[in-house]
Amino acid sequence: MAEQLAVNGGTPVTREPFPSWPYFDEATIQAAMEPLRSGKVNYWTGPLGMEFEQRFAEWCGARYGISTSNGTSALHTALAGLGSGPGDEVIVPSYTFIATSFSVCQAGAIPVFADVERESHTLDPAAVEAAISERTRAIMPVHLYGIMANMGPILEIAKKHNLFVIEDCAQGHGAEYRGRRAGTIGDIGAFSFCQSKHFTTGGEGGCVVTDDEEVAWRCRSFRDHGYDVAQRLKLLELEAKLPYIHNMVGFNYRLTEMQSAIGLQALAKMDNWNLRNRRRNAERLTSHLQSCEAIETLPLDTPERRNSYWLYPISLRMERLTCSIKQFTQALEAEGIPCGPVLWPQCYQERAYRNHNGFGRLNYPFGDPAARPEAVQYDRCYCPNAAYLEQNTFFVPVHPVYEERHMDLIAAGILKVARAYAR
């Protein structure tokens, strides 16, 4: 007979609070204070912003890095760097945080939603090819949960149709495809350093990485009011007065020196603490759960597509359980286990898309006279695999501050709830 669930009055698996994330050690806190003490708090007055973006690019395996204010602005900057905008369509997954597709709207282009692979939660190459039109300019795969998208077939499709590939790496720091890190496989990669991510630059932050020097200069300019950044850097070297020279329309997406100081500290811990502990925790969890009959899939992690485990998504065989995914996660929370359902509804179901709530009188980009009418008929969009995952998936954290005993508690809670709700 199954043990009584805590949600029904039983004893929970644990009452111990789990360590919080993000975590800042004293060295990081002191590093963040240094720009305040020196007064060099701006990207153009201190040295840390340029140092951080270049070190992060090198860590990824890219030649150039352009830091930004957040992950959404990183995606917007990447699109601008590749010249994507009004008149274009960009293929994105429907099953991801809405910032992915909103960045396309910010650029004035039309997001076109494609389905995902059920086993990996990432963009399905077959669905991508079916979504291509004469207006398609780019494909934007998302390395969701730390799981690498199936980049080989995506790159082949992009080459066949002469398209750019923009990697959304907001959740993919350190994930690898055939030995290459996320962000370096397509034409450009965009990262988020928001407070919940693999690491944070103090709550918000982002970065673009690329090997294309010309694209990197355009991104730098776009990120900084459209400045002639190359000329500005030359004048900095000469200690000359900095003029306001603008070559293009741009935005202010710069990172502060305090944020870059935090980023440098976090980057130094990525390989030997952060990623190591995430993978250790995930492996321990997998060893406990891999034989559970109620579980359909655990996070994809193969030698070809190496997972960096932002979170640990679990898809259940709901037909074998007497509860809904919501009831399952509520019961698991009552056991003292941190968890949650899928964090985002499918994007095309949001009112912003269904009602074409864009910018200005044209509700841009949806009301762009040049837009294909069928491309913005989001009420006719349906992605079956994404819909399935939304109804059958929950996640647990594997933060690097967790120890193996925390993984044992998480596994015990999941198995207890699965037994209690088994048909």
C-alpha cells in the first residue's frame, strides 16, 4: 500500500529548506563593490565590461562577445547584427519563454511557430522545414532546459534555404553539440544572465557571441545607440574626446561595470563548480528515476547533445496515473520538494498573438502591409508535441548549490507521489 501523501495529511519527505539560487559568495559581493568605490560604473568608463564579454565569448569558444542588458536584448541585438527586420519571418519554437518570439517582433519581423521534438523539448527540424516560406530569413532554435537542439539537421536546412541560424542560449550555458558549446554552432548565439539562469550578472544581463567580425561590429553599434563603436574605441586608445557619431538606429542595451564584475566571478566558477555540480546532481537523479514506470522521458543527454541542466524536466505517462500534472506537482510540493509545471504556455496561445496586440496603430509587426496574412493567423496554429509536453511535464531544479542528499530527497518525493497516484 502506498504511503500517505503529505497533501492528504501524511508526513512529508522533508521539512528541510533547500539552498536558494542564485548564490553570491563574499568575493563576488566585494568585486561588485569595486566599481562603486572607483566611480567607474559605466561600460565606457571602466574596463570590466569589455573584459567580461570577451572572456565569456572565449569560454563559449567564439571570437567575439557583445554584452547586453538582458537575454531579450541579446536576441534583438543578434537579429539586428544579421540584418533581420521588417519583411522577414523567423521560425521559432512555440514551446519556450515568450521572449524568444517577442525579440523577433521587436526587430519588426514576424515570428512563425514550429513544433518541438517530444523527447528533447527542442525545435523539430521537420517542423522547421515545413514552416519555411519565401519570407523566411532565420531559424531560432532554443536550447531549452539546457538540452541542446538537434543542430545538425537544422544547419542543413538553413544551408539548403540560405537562412541564418540564431541560437537562443538563455538556458543553454555550457551545453554542447558534437563537442562545440552552445552559441558557437549557428551564425550567432544569444545568452541570458537573468537571476534564475546558470549564472547571473546581478539579476539581469545578456551576451551575444559570434565568429563573424562584421556582425560583431554591427551588434556593438546596435547595442550602443548606433554609435560608430570602432571609431569610439580608437579615440579611447588615444584618450581623445568621445564624439557622438551614429551610423544606424540603435538602442541602449549596455551592461554596467558592477554586473560585469559579478559575471567575471561567476564565469570563473562555471567549469569547476557550477556545471560540474549540475551534471553530478542530474546524474544522481537519473539513477534514481530511470526505472520508474510512470516516467516517459528524462532529460536528453547524449555524447552528441550534451546537457548543461538549467532545470531537470520530467515527462510523465499521465495515462498510468490517477491525477493531472497540476495535482502531481502540488503533491510533490507538499512533500517539501521544489518543483513546478511547464513555466510557459505555448506562445501562439497568448493574447498578444491571438489578438495581434503589437505596436502603434498598425499593431506592428502583425499589421505590416507586407506581412503574409497566413503567417500571422496564430489562431490556426497548433503544435501537437508542444501541447503534449505542456500537459505531461514538470521540472525540478538541480542547482549547483544542491548536494547529492538533496537529489536523494527529490527522487524520494517523486517516487512517493508516483506510487500514490499509480493506476
